[in-house]
Amino acid sequence: MWQRRINHFLSLVFSVLFITFSISGFASAETTIDLSQWESGGSTVDKFRFIDDPSYELTIDDVVPITDWQRPEKGEVNRGFSTLPTWITFQLSNPEPVSKKIIVEYVEPSVDTINFYFRLKGSDGTFTHQRFVYTQPTDSRPVSFYRPAFSVEVPPESEVEVYYRLFQGSEFPMHKFDSMRIWEESDFYHSTHVELSLLVILLCVEIAMGLSTLLAYFATKDRLYLYYTAFAFSAASLFAAFSGVWSYLIASQHYELWMVVLQINICQLSAILFVRHFLNVPEHLPRVDKIMLAVVAVVAVGVVLNLFGKPYLSRIIIDFTAIGAFFLIPLGIYAHKKKVPHALLFSGSWVFFAIGMALASARLRGYIADSAFAEWLIYFGGLIEVILLTTVMILRFKHMQREKQRIEAEHWQHLENAAHVLEERVKEQTKQLYEAKALAEKEARTDLLTGLPNRRSFFEGAQQFIERAKRNTSPNLRLLMIDIDHFKKVNDTYSHACGDAVLRHVGKVLNQSLRKTDLLSRLGGEEFAVIMENTPGEAAQRMTERLLSAVEDSDIEFEGQFVRVTISVGMATWHPTQNLDQLLQNADHALYQAKREGRNRIVYAPRKNEVPLL
């Protein structure tokens, strides 16, 4: 009896063990990828098991013993938006007698971290660990690629168990693709080169479109072309960000998801401003225009929120305002009825962009299957839209050129039909206006008494001298402040008319003694200023002494009397740390010192007296 019970118990135990191992083997078979039968680049689809980690603390040692892994829904590769880390496992089987080098690629670039582990199945050895971090430099990635990728070598006739921790990030919920693409190494790099070449070509085409409309803006000064240029460049930037090329090639040292959100913000703003201007919404639909301006304000608020560390709120704004892109299609049709040039072609081009955006959004949310075709829909849709819109802009440019030619032809016809007398009168009046303008400009910059440039003209010219000196590797810029000695005594002794004659004479003598490249001005009263460039120290000293001697040795005849005057000079040398006011101050100090020391002399401002630039 006892023997019968023992036999029954053992039979039950063996049955449970058999069922357990059978189920375990069946589950293992469902998650085992036979590399001999696998199409290189194929997605794991649902050939994996997963567990979510609400604690955020599970490690590889914690998850390996777990037996109750969850099954994904059949064909499911995207479980929507989540901020929870997920552990995923599958096996790679190599029944062939040669080892295989495998690349395991994640299907999206925008993932915060992936910790990837693998080892021979059944082995108690340590796991080989590889780590991808989105914000770290690209040269730290396990495989040099613009999406997360990991390298695994599967020995001959062996099976490797793979575990990886997928964490989308905690800033805001992100779409989570649980599947991976399994490549043979040679196929992966071949596909990578082709894909990267196509992406670069696409981006170059979009940038070229933007540059062509930028040239049109410079030719027409029409803000519409500037808005479209901003839209084309921001769309190219956004596609580069979505594909991972931006973080891989451009911002390879540091890139974060809030930067992607900012790129979307800028693209939205430029698109709204472009469409509003292109379809002439303020004129034809003023109420809709108010709505568009309100959307611009809301998106601008999103930009501010993003920059102040709230990218999730900015993303919510993006999701809601993006719905408005679909309403631009009927808006373009309505504008066509209002005779807006090329509005119908605009609507057609926007259809491609809207369809690509909708399908891309459906892929990210798991509504359609993940595939290379689905992944590239938004890029091709955007490319076609940009090409068509650029065509629209070129047609609009040609339309503007034809209108301009028509208006010019009508204008010339009108001029030809005008009376000859009226034409002559217009020409005469135009000539008088130009002469009056030229005279007014000359008088505004000329000292009427001496004919020299006045104070205003001096300050404008001296600033230009300083700007040129800043670009010179060895500037030699000198400023002379000149004052006629005892000029008040000349006025009191001989009259103010004589004083005027002295001013004219001194101005003439100084002007004749200077080079044509030097700037001589009368600043006011008996004060003159000279600024000289490219004049070494000794040459500047000789020239200044020549000015002093030329004035002293000349006589001024006034009403039968000969008057002789002298001048005092203060010279300062410009230093790159100085502005014009400080240079004038140094020269003024030197001039006052020359007067204190007895006049009719030159004082050179020493370098140590220069006022430091504030």
C-alpha cells in the first residue's frame, strides 16, 4: 500500500516536471531566433518576453531568475507611451559550424538608455555588458551608428541569451518600441551606408531649397521668401533630429530631447508665419488670422516653457497645435477661390506633408506596423512637400517678375506719353533737389568759415579711422589737438574780422602741410584736430613739427597789417583698448600741458597716461 502511494507520488512529480520543462522549452522556442533561417535586418516583432519595472531598480541579477515574463500581443512592436523601464529577453541560436557576428539594432534613435547584456545560454559566467546613452558623445556608443546598436558574436553551434533594459527617459512619456532588428554585421554596415547616404542627400536637397528661396528674398525683399527659408531649414533640421543624424553628426558631443522639442517649435512657428503670408490670410480671412496669431503665441509660450525646463508641457502644446496642419489644406483651397496665386498647388504639396506626419504619428503610437517603409514615410512626405513648395515659390517669383515687368512697361509708356515741357520741368526740379540735397549735406559736415570738415564730420571720420586700426596688426594711429595761441588777443587787438582771417589762414596752412589721407577738422573756436593713420612715431613727430613751423613762419595780411600767430599741439597715440573719447581726452591733456609750458610747442601724451577702457 505504501509502495503504491510512493509510486503514485513519484509519477505525479515527474508529470509536473515534464509539463514544466515542456512549457519552459516551448516558451524558449518562441523567443529563440534561429540565425540560419533569419532574414538579415528583420525585426524580432513578438519573439521576445518582457517585464516592466515600476521600481526602476531591477538589475540583470534580479531579472535572470524570473520565470513569469510577459508575452507581447501577437505582432505588437510598440506599446505606446511610457516612462517605465522595461526588461526584454530573447535568444540567438547559431546551429552552423562557423561563428556569426551579429548587430542588434534598436529601431528608434530617441531612447534615453539601453543596457544590453548577453552570454552563452546555460552558462553561469558573467554577462557581456554594452550601454547606449542618448545624451553622451557618439564615440561612446557600442556601435558607431545614429541609432542604438550592439555587437554580439554567437559561437558555432551555440545559443546566446540576450537581456536588455530599455528606458525611454523620465522627462516625459515616450513611444516604446520593444522590438529589435537583427543583422549580420556585413549586411548592417552596407545598409547603414546606403541609409545614411539617402538621409544626407535628402537633407542637402532641403537645404538647397532653403538657399534658393533665401536668394529670392535678397532679390525681392519679400518676407514670404524669408519665412519659407526658415521653414525649409527648420524642416531639414527636424528630419535630421528625428532620424538621429543630428545627434550623430552635428551635435555629437551632447544632445538632449528638449533640443528636439525646440526644433519642432521653430518649425511650427516658421510654417505658420509662412502659410499666413503666402495665403494672404489677414486680408481674406481676418478671423482665421486671429486664430493663427493666437497659435503663434501659444507655440512661443511652448518655446519659453521648454527653455525653462518644462519640455513635456511644450510637447503637449506641439501635439495639440499640430492638428491645425490638416486645416491648412482647405484653407489653401479657399485661398485659391480668392485668386491667391498658386494656392491650389500649395494645398496639394501640404497633403503629402500631412499624410507623412499622420502615418509617422501612427507608427510611433503603434497603430501601424513598424517597417523601414513606415519609418521613411515622414522623410519622403516632407521631401516631396518641400520640393513642391519650392516649386510654388519659384512660380510665385516668376509671377512677381512678370508683374514687375508689366508695371514697368506701363510706367514707361506713361512717361513716353507725357508732355515734353512737363518732363523738362521734372528734370529741372529733380536737378535742383539733388543740388540742394548735396549742398545741405556738404554744409552739415563743413565749417563755413574755413571750408574744413566740421566737428560732426570729424567724429564720424575719426571713428572710421579707429575701426580700420582695429583690423590692422600694427596700428599707428595719431590724434593731434591744435589750438591757436592767444587767439582772444588777436580778436581784441585787430577785430573779429581779423580773427576770422587768422582762422582761415591757419586752416589753409595746416591743410597744405598734411597728407591727403590725413583728416583735418575745425572743432570750434580756435581749436583744430588732425587724425593720421599708418604713421610711425618718428614720422608723426616730424610731421607735427612741420605743422608748428609752417604756422609760425607764415604771415597773415589783414588791412595792410601783418599778423603772426603760433599754435600749441597735443598728440596722443591710439591703443587698441581705447575708444575715441579716451583718445581725445589724452590729446586734450597733452594740449593743455603745452599751453601751461609756454605755448608754441608740442606735447606728446605718454602711454602711461592713457585712460583704460571701461
